[in-house]
Amino acid sequence: MDVWTNILPPELTAAFWGSYRILLQASKTSMNTLNSMVEGFAETSDAIRICQREYDLYPAPEIRNAMTKLYVAVLELAREAQTVMLRSSSRWVLDSLSAQDSAITKLLTKIQKQTQAIMQEVEYQQRLEMRDMSSRARNIERDQQKILAGIKNQKKILESLQEQQKIMSMIKTQQEILQGVQQLLFRIGG
């Protein structure tokens, strides 16, 4: 580079360095965009895998709708990546000079937000399930208490019946003794 600055007149040197900076900036932006796409597709793959696993656990309509939105965002990302890859060199340079966020970055943010929305819905579904399980556990405990109270009452009834049976047995024994005494009196007196 220094060779060119020594050979070229100063006004061309400035133009040369300006052009060189633009190409370097375009190259850097292109690399950043490509790296963003690669990272984005890796993150998207992980997000889809995790969200699908959660949907399999909690197939609620809200999660299904959020998954649909996630898939739409992934398709938009793929379409934008294809558009970026098919751009001409001059378009790459012009896009690198703009200070705005790339569509890829915006789509990756959208995918991250959609993934977070799915995970929040999954957490909500988990809380619903825990509340339902807690309610069922309370109902089971209440039913167990009723059953135990019923068993306790049946035990009292059984004990009462056993007492009645003992009393009936004693009465029968006393009746037999009384009959024996009456027969004995009848034989002695008679």
C-alpha cells in the first residue's frame, strides 16, 4: 500500500484510500452478515428443537400458535438469507454503508422473542398443571379423610355389634341356666 501512496499523486491517494476503506467496510459487514446468518440458523435450529420438545409435553393451542409463528419467522429468515446471498457485489457495498440494522438481525431478534414467548407459555402451562395436581392432591386427601372417618365409624359399629353379640351370648347362657334351674325345680317339686 505504501508503494501506491508514493507513486500516486496526493488527490488520487486519498481516493485510493477512501475506496480501499469502503471495500474493507463492505467486506467486514459481509462477514458479519454471514456470521450472523450462520449463528442465526444454529440458534434457530436449537430454538425449534427445544420448542418442539416443550410442545410435545404441553400440546396446548396457545403453544401450537406460537410454534406456527416461530416457523413463519424461520421461513422469513431463510428467504432473507437467500436474498442476501443472491445480491450483487455493488449491492453488498451499498448495504454495508447503511447504518441500519440488517433484516437478518431483525429476523433473528423476532425468532428469539418468539422462542421466549413459547417458553413463557410452557411455563404457564406448567403452573396450570401444578395447580391442577395440587387441587387433585387436596381432593384425594379430603376423600381419604372421609374414607378414614367412614372406616372409624364402621369400626365403632363393628365394636358395638361385637358388644351386642357378647350380650346376646350372655343372655342365651343365662336363659340356658334359667331353663336348667326351672327343669331342676320342676323335677324337685314335681
